[in-house]
Amino acid sequence: MNADLDDVSSAERLRAVSDPLRWRILELLGDEELCVCHLTELLDAPQSLVSHHLRVLRDADLVETERFRYWTYYRLRPDALAALGNALLELAGGAPVAGPRRRPCG
């Protein structure tokens, strides 16, 4: 799956990574490609829950899959994670310092 990175917004990606279990999945996939059976064991979570979270991460284009024999392996999409990180850095870089750009009330 190599969808255009512009197809998914930064807000959608942030929603996807905001869940603690999905964040943990991303951390685990940062070390190696894993299949659902590995993730269920490492996370001590039911297969259906892990599969649901992987689907959310795939829909956000943060992970991609590859079939190997009978299994589907998941891996990170570093370009998508970098795009999310860059969006956050851009947001932080444009933030004003306290006071001078304050909009008046009333």
C-alpha cells in the first residue's frame, strides 16, 4: 500500500497514534516487522483488538503490510511518520511568543 501521503491528514494520523495501544504497536514495529500473532503475544491483547488497531493504523497510512507464506507482516511507513513529525514541528515553529500577537477581546 503506497497511497499518496496527502490522502491522509495530519489530524487523522494524530488520532491514530493517540491511542496508547496503537502507540505501543508503532514502537514494536519500529524494531522489526511483526504479524498479528507476534503482536497479540507481546501486547497480551486479544487478536480481534490488535487487528482493529492495526486497521486504524493502516487506514492512517502509518503501517503497511506484506504477505509472507500464510502470514501478513506489518511494518512502519517511515515517510508517513516523518510527515506527521514535520507537521508538528511546523506548527510549533509558527507559534507566537507570549503577548505580542494577542488578539484583543470585545
